[in-house]
Amino acid sequence: SAVISQKPSRDICQRGTSLTIQCQVDSQVTMMFWYRQQPGQSLTLIATANQGSEATYESGFVIDKFPISRPNLTFSTLTVSNMSPEDSSIYLCSVERGRGGTEAFFGQGTRLTVV
Amino acid sequence: GENVEQHPSTLSVQEGDSAVIKCTYSDSASNYFPWYKQELGKGPQLIIDIRSNVGEKKDQRIAVTLNKTAKHFSLHITETQPEDSAVYFCAASKGHGAGSYQLTFGKGTKLSVIP
């Protein structure tokens, strides 16, 4: 398995502001992933982050709204910019590891409330 | 793209009974099917997975079955205990190795085990 630490675990933010979420992994990984989980809903992939290159965003998500950094092989950040109440969600960091590199492990998530 | 349907959305069982959650997927190229358990306030935890070259896999009280022809897979929990109460997600992926996986999640099943 993998030990993934996310900070902050939760936050309440004013609309129009930005929040940066940090994800730290206990060992080097090639790819890191950011998911959004809206209240009572399933997980939706926001983007895939490789070290040393720009993140790859899924349909419906754009870099201006969710800029991502990946400065090294154990760390990544996701920023939620210009927040609105619709951004209230749990944001989850994930890495892949294991046989064939296909097992995904998740951090505990960041519960964001925008007021 | 891949579409994963999960049923039921909620499930209540008596302690000691069995619980079954079913998922179907649309993309015949998918070959990796993990199941996640998410407890309140925590990130999803991988509990069991199966690859398309296997029809069934068991780990103590948990088992997963896969029918590639019908494109469906199921999670079976026997002798349920109150600590099994959580939201369970199925997922599907076409990943063959590191850097090539992308998970599509079902909408989740809220399992309640009644003491």
C-alpha cells in the first residue's frame, strides 16, 4: 500500500478566494491523481499529474480553475481557484502502485466548504 | 468512454447475513476491477480487486466475481459485521501497467449492517 497525507483535512472558505491542497506520498511515484467527490456522489477524476510536465485534465476541468503542481516524485498540490459554493466537495489525492502499477490508493481527502 | 453502473444504491442487512453489490461496465477493453470501501470522513480504501484473466477472487469474508462476457462483476460480503457499514464503490480500468490506468467509478452503495 501507500501512505498518502493530505493537508488540510478540511476548510471553510469564502467565495472568490483560492485554496491550495497538498498531497505528500511516502515514496516516489510516477503519477499522481486528483479526484473530486461531490456530496453523496462518486469520484470524478480532475487531472493526472506527472513530475516535470503539465497536468492532463479531464473533460470539464480546466487548468485556470484547478492549477496543479508536481515539483517532485512524492509531492503535488491542487489549487481550487476563485471558489464558489458549487466547489464544495471532497478533494482526493491518489497514487498508483502494486502489481502492474494498477492499484490505486487514496489520501483521506480534503473536505472543502465554500460559503 | 467507460461507464460503470452500480446497484443497489443502498443496502441494509442483518448482522451475520450476506451482502451482494453488483456492477456492470460498458467498455470490453476494461481489464481491472477494484472495489473500495469508504468510511465517513475518510478516503476510499482498496479492499479487493480482480483482473480479467480471473473469474473469482476471495479474501476471508470478501469475494469478487467477474463475468467478462456479460460485462459485470460483483462484491460478496459474508457474515457481515457492523464495521462493514460504509459506502462501497466499484471501478473499472483499462490499465495494463504503470502510467496507463484510469479508474471509472460506480456511484456507490451505502451498506448498513444492523446489529
